Amino acid sequence: MVARTRSGKRKRSVVSNDDGEEYTYDLGYHSWVAAVLPLKICLACSIAWFFSSLAIALVLGLFVLPFKRARAGLFKMWMMIFIPSAWLFHGFRMSVAYDASIKGGSKGLPKSAIYIANHSSSLDFLTCSRTMPFGTVAVVKRALLVQPIGWLAWMSGSVFINRKDTQGAIQAMNRAAKVTHAKRDADASIAGCHVTADGWKRSDRCFFSGSVGKIVGAGDVRGMCVFPEGTRSRDGRLQIPFKKGAVHMAMQAKVPIVPVVISGAHKIWGKTTWSIDQNSDTVIKVKFLPPIDTSDWDSSNVAENNAMLQHIFLQNLPEDQRPLKAA
């Protein structure tokens, strides 16, 4: 494997291998602050900046409400403000790579897509928000609506689901797929999804166009990010079988699915602890795999396609993140 630096792009490279050239870049650094200060002080500082930067993003969100594309990118805008503090106070590093079939890195990704990623760490929302294309929103649990980060996600157009209501969650994701589908077909004026006043008892509802669509949610969505495991893994290992929500979304939207494999994050910050491995030797690796065509997917092959997606992650995750027992 030979790496060569791209002109003017520090820490970016094109790696040549038998399959072609992979576009890669690195983020983050080992920090002297994380090495000197105790973890509790670093946590206090990063949490303080977390809420301060979130407040800034929420205020900015009020000014960009009339601009559909900007609203859909609110979460990424906030991440660009917050994530430097994570590097400064915790010293973690990321390596982002794109399969050789994706020419030019993120520029080679589909215009509209459903991104599915494994979920092993609290850091996944950082890695996904930082690396996925501007205008990508997420499918998240409805409980976040009572938290400030959930308010920003709502303004961005994220889709909120009740994980205890399987049928309602599928319906909400199907409606969200129509937003992505409409973005693929035309620059439609369509709002994102959120929970209405009666949505706490029933399924989530989407508002399409009209005066409500100009105020609520985020139109002009480029893609959806979904964690098909449904929740974070307790030990970093892939949780199988996958939920079928991403497959249902793909059936409705008829846009490609892009698998995103995240490895190493659980070693830095796992689900069951507040202990963070400061200046860890582990580098979080994010790999964008080839887009999968879903144009011929229908209700007759849901289980088959879901198993195929699951198999892709089993093949590409390191051994210590694969399930102990295959499903």
C-alpha cells in the first residue's frame, strides 16, 4: 500500500491497492491538555462547551429557518463548532476512508442516500455527524426530544421514532423515505419529520410543504443516517439481527444504501461508562463502503436484503467487533 499526499490537503491522501485508489483523511490529534488535566476536569470543560456550542447552534438555527438546505445542515454546523473541543480535551483521532469505487471521497457519494452505520459508542454521533455529507439527517429515538440536542435535531429535520412501537416506527421511517425520494427526484419543498401533539400516543407525523413546511423541520434533505442495530452495543460487538427499518426506507425512497463501518470507538468510550480513554492509541476508523442499488427492492425480499446488509458489516468489522454467535 502506497500513500501520497494530495497537494494543499494536509493529512489527506490517496491510497493505492489492488482494488484501486482509496481516498482517505485523518482528523483529531493527541492533546497536551488531555495529558495534563485530570479526566474529570476535561469532562467538565467539554460538557460546558457542549451546551454552550449547542446554544449557539440553536440561536443560529432561528436565523436559517427560511433556508431549507441550511436547516438540514444545522447538526453538521454545530458539530464543526463542538468537535474541536473533543480533540482538545480528550485527544481522540479519526481516520476516514472511502472505498475505491467512491471516486474523490465524499464528492463521489450519491446525491441522495440512506447511510447505515454500526452503533458501538457514544462517540458515534460525533463521527457520523462530522463525516457524512452536509444535509444528512438522522433517525433517532423520540426520548431525545426532551433534551437540547433533540431540539437541534428536530430543527434539522431528523426523524424521531418510538422504539417500543415497531409498526409506528416503520411508518415514520417510510414517510421519511418519501422526503429523501423527493430530494432525489426534484428540489421539492418538503419538511422534515417530527412528533406532533397527538404523536405521543400514535405514530410520528410528517408535514409536507405549505406554510407549516416553511417553519417546521428541514427540507432539502440529502440523506438519512440509520443505525440498524437499534441501540448502542454494550461491548462493541455488532448486534444482530438488524432492524428492518433501513430496508423499508430504501424500498420507499429508491435511493442507494451506503454502509458505513465504524471501528475502535467503543475502546475509547463505551456504552456503560463515563470513563474516556484520554489520548488513546486507538484510532477510530470510519469506512464508507460501495453504495448498494435498491431500485429493485420490494416487500418480497425484505429479509433477504436485511441479511445481506448484516453480512456486509460482519465481513468488514474487525474480529473483536463481530458477534460471538452468528445469527
